Amino acid sequence: MKRVSYRRKREGKTDYNKRLKLLKSGKPRLVVRKTNKQIILQIIKYGEEGDKVIKSVVSKELRKHGWQLNLKNIPAAYLTGYLLGKKVKINDELIVDIGLQEKGNRLFAAVKGAVDAGLKIRHNPEVFPKENLIIGEHIQKYFESSKNSIQFSQYKKLNVKISEQIKNVKNSIDKVAR
């Protein structure tokens, strides 16, 4: 008789072995997810009745701090992690849970933002994106070189330097966090 596996495993949504390892650590998890429109970060603690979300931040919240650009690129992911790190006061060491996605500069940029904001996270600095990616140099160069690109019409209309906007948003987050 063949045993039917769990639905989420069949659909490729959950790796139960990986999840069990994360839960056995007993540490709260920094869960990083990306959607089609934004980045989501949550600090989650395991409980017998179910997981409990301690704090959650979505990249859409960056708008309150002056971020005018895309909400799912590498700089936005970094700033979202930074915002979470400044909003939450937790002394426990966190373990990173990026789900089934093994790679992704955006995901690790969010983790770097949380680390830079002061959260204790065991990490390997080699997986973090390079600093020029975090400050958006690659995006700035591309949109400046593309003359009539509709993709970057918002950037051209705002006539903004991405690195300047990142500094301004970080300063705004720091002021609110004090």
C-alpha cells in the first residue's frame, strides 16, 4: 500500500525535513519571503498550538519613510530588513528561514539589513550581496543608460539618486527607532 505524502510537500511548498531542523534549534526564526510586489519579513517563535509571529514588516512600510521606488529590489529588501531590526527588541539569536529558495540576493540583502540594524543572526557574510548592489548602483547605471525605457519612467520622473534615497530612508528609520 502506497502512502500519500503531505499536500504541501506534493505541491512543493514545504520541505518538512528542513522545517524540522529549524524547529529543533529552539530559536526564533527570521522568515524572509518575496512576493510579486514586495518583501515580507517576520520573526516567528514556535509554539505547541502553532507558530507565533512576534513582529512582521513588509516593504510597503518603507513608503512612510520616504522610499519612492520599487518595493522588491535589493535596496528595498535591505531597507526592509533594517526596518525590522530597528523595530524589534529581541535578545535571542535568530535563525534564518528562507523557505525553499536556496539563492537570492534580495533574500540575503534583507538578512544583511537585519544584521546591520543589530539583530543577532548566525550568518555567513559571503552570501550577502556586494555593497554596490545594496546601494543600487547597478539599477542607477542601467536606468541612466536606457534612454526611453518605460520600465524606469518612475525613476526618471523623480530624478532620484538611489544611493541618496537609501541614506535618507535609513536616517528616517533611525529617527523613529530612537
